[in-house]
Amino acid sequence: MKFIKLSGKCKKCGKPFRKCKCPSIKDIVYNREIKYKEGYTLYEAKLLCIDLQIDFKTFCEKLGVNTGMIIDGESIIYHCDVLKGVNCTLENRNQTLEEWD
């Protein structure tokens, strides 16, 4: 997997993503600074897609229908679902039956 230069700080090591030693997609998704510990707002998911240089519309299509929550009126996407959506987008595939919630 190639290293992708990102803006923002890694929550795990505290360094900017471009300087941290946490380059895996899983590390980026799970250790990115976000508003709620439970998961990503739609806006944060869009920013992640911009940083990963993937199309947000494609990400949403690959993510499909999933379980989430609402906090303070904002839709929250769990980390595991964001990771599945990113992986499916990068691999240009749909989720398998085993990956569905």
C-alpha cells in the first residue's frame, strides 16, 4: 500500500499525517481527529475522501445502506463502515455479503 499524504493530525501519534508512522488506511480512519468518538459526520467523511483523493459520491455508493446513529442532529457513520466504504472505493468493488451489517 502506498503512503498517501494527508492534511490534519493523527490522533494516535499526534503528528501531522504527512509525518506520522501510521500510513495504513485503517490507521487513518480510526485515528483521525473527528468531532465524535462514535464515528464520522457526513462532512468529516467527505473531508476524508478529499484527503484520500477518492470521489465522495462513489464512496457513498460503495458504502451503501448501513447502521448509524444521530448525535445532536448529525448523522454518524461508524469507523468500521467508513473503512469498508473507503476500501471498496479504492478496490473498485461492492461490499460482499459478509461485509453487510
